[in-house]
Amino acid sequence: MAVNPPLMGGMPVPFQGEVLLLARDNVEFEVDKMPSVRGGNVRAKGTIFISSIRVVFVSQKPVEGFFAFDMPLLYIHEERFNQPIFHANNFTGKVHPVIPEGEHRALFSPHSFKIIFKEGGCGTFVPLFTNLMKFIRQYSPQTNQPDSQQHVYSDPFPSAPPPAEEIVRQAYVDPNDPSKIYIQQPFDPSQSQLRRRTYVSRPEGQF
């Protein structure tokens, strides 16, 4: 995970070769262990983006220096779709942090997160995300470990790019789910501002 990834027009600035698959507005997002936030826990409303590399939450309003949260698909584990009787459907899980160069991994523990669908269906979001994770784990040898939480991840990028066009083409579009599926990319792949394949968080408080 990386806090406050670069944004452009309210969307994550893509990495080279990254393909945006889905966006879902008006979700609530919770995450713990944010050092810039009192108590460490963040709860915000905004948009969730799913790409061929990562899941990114972008908040509608900054929360004490927090405005976005980037989760590489390879670093997500223990994810679970929950359908409580008296509360909104939600996705929970944990995500390993992207360790800054030169820092000791033992100092960084996984974050717990929750994506809450308070405003309608998630019948498009859930199967697309689930199918994408299956591919990532099948074709990325570094995830084939008996205990992913103990595994030291060396690279947040999948070893083989998932077939983004096929995943989108096969996606079930639930009419009750307001998720937006990207058939065409909202950015020009030739743009010079595309990010190199490296994870660097923006300093907290910069927007």
C-alpha cells in the first residue's frame, strides 16, 4: 500500500502499462494505522478505482492529510465479501505496505481496510475484483506461499499483466450496481506524465 499516490483530475495517475478497469463512486472506505491521523483510523467517502495493477481509493475531501490510498493487488490478502443483515454490504481485507527503500520491513505491519457499499449494489464490482485477483495469484509465483502474510513481497507489480480487455469483456454488469466499466481508457497511454514502474508516496498534505 502507498498513502496519497499522485492524482490527476481526481483519478490516479497511471503507471506505464496500467489499464483502468472500473470506478465506483459514493463508497465509504476505512483503513487503520495512518500515522498522520489522530487515532490512526480513517473513514472517508469517495471513489474506488480498480486497475490491472492495484485498487485505489480517492477521498472526496482530505482527512488530516489523507486523500488517497493505493493498494497493489499483489499485496492484498484475507479479502472477504460480507453481506450483514442489518448493515451495508462491504469488502474487508488486509494490505501490506510498500516498504520505502532502506527501511526495515519489521517496522511495517499490514493495514486492515473496508470498502462499504452504502448506496446500492456491488454485483459488478465483486466478480470483476474476484476474477482479477484469481488471475494475479495464478500467474504471480511470489504469491504461491502457504501464508501470504508472512511472505516478503519483493515487487508490487504482477509478473504477468492480466488480460484486462478479456476481464472487462466478460464482466457481468449488474443494472443495480452503479460501477463504471472502462471499455476505453480515460487517459492517453502516450502521455509523458505516466508514472514509471515504481511506488513512491506523495508527502502527506500535498494535493
